[in-house]
Amino acid sequence: MSGPRIAVYPGSFDPITRGHEDLIRRAFTFADRVVVAVAVNAAKQPLFTLAERVALIQQAVATPHVDVRSFEGLLAEFARSVGASVIVRGLRAVSDFEYEFQMALMNRNLAPGIETVFLVPAFDLTYLSSSLVREVARFGGDVSQLVHPAVQQALHQKFGR
Ligand code: PNS
């Protein structure tokens, strides 16, 4: 295989956390370019709009060779459309596994040339999730260690603090 290795890192990113940032950095051990793919995800009711989620990622990850894109529909189609050879997902706990395994198999079925690679986050970030961050911020807890300052400010604005 020739040309740059492109990895797609998909998710809802509602909002991006230090855990996501860590995974993007780790993806560069095998990718030349990382496309952070923000799902429209009609099934979920996100706290942040699609445009807000994209803008927050761009502020939190101002790194060369990272593109932030939104996508609607199948991840496998999107990954193919950007020329990706790899889909990156994070695995934090055993509870993540079943859903992730199903998704990886289905994505391989839909796009046989694209491999899913699971990355383990830094030890001190394994407990972290966007939903926990939203909940802590909603009740006025300190999220400064968990998210980029731009995300912290956006959370404060959302919750009127
Ligand atoms: O951060 P999340 O919410 O765990 O991300 C889930 C996401 C967006 C990666 C997943 O729901 C997805 O890929 N959605 C796109 C639609 C799709 O391709 N569904 C079939 C996957 S097998």
C-alpha cells in the first residue's frame, strides 16, 4: 500500500474530552493523517450542535495533519470517501467491548478494506466520557482537568454559569 495512511476517528464528541485528544495523538503512531469524524447522530439528542462540536474539536486539537469533518449516514461510506485505511476507536472498559466489536464487524462487512483499530487511553483518562463530563458540568463540578479550556468555557455557557 502506498500514499499517506489515513485514519478516521469517529464519534459524537459531545463534547471532545482529554480522552479523545489522547487517542488522536496515539493514532499518529500508525497514521499520517487523522480525520476526526463528527457524527450527526440523529438518534442522540446532543448538548452541543454539530457546528459547536466541530468548532470545539478544532480549538482543542490545533495540530497539523488533523482534519475535523462531520458526516451523516454510514461511517463505512464516509471512511471510504476520505481514503481511510483504518477506523480508530477507544476501548476504556470491558463494557465498551460488545458494542465496539459489533460495530467493527459490521463496518468490515460494509468496507472490507478498512480495519478497525482499538486504542487504549492513558491510564488516568480511562474513566472519562463525554456523558460524565456533561453531568459534572451540569451540576457545577470542576471539569478543568477533563477538557480543553475552550470546552470548559462552552460548558459554562451552556449551563449558564
Ligand atoms: O461517540 P459515539 O457516540 O460512541 O460514536 C458512535 C458512532 C458515531 C461512531 C457510531 O454511532 C457510528 O458510526 N454512526 C454512524 C452510522 C453507522 O455507520 N452506523 C453503523 C455502525 S456499524
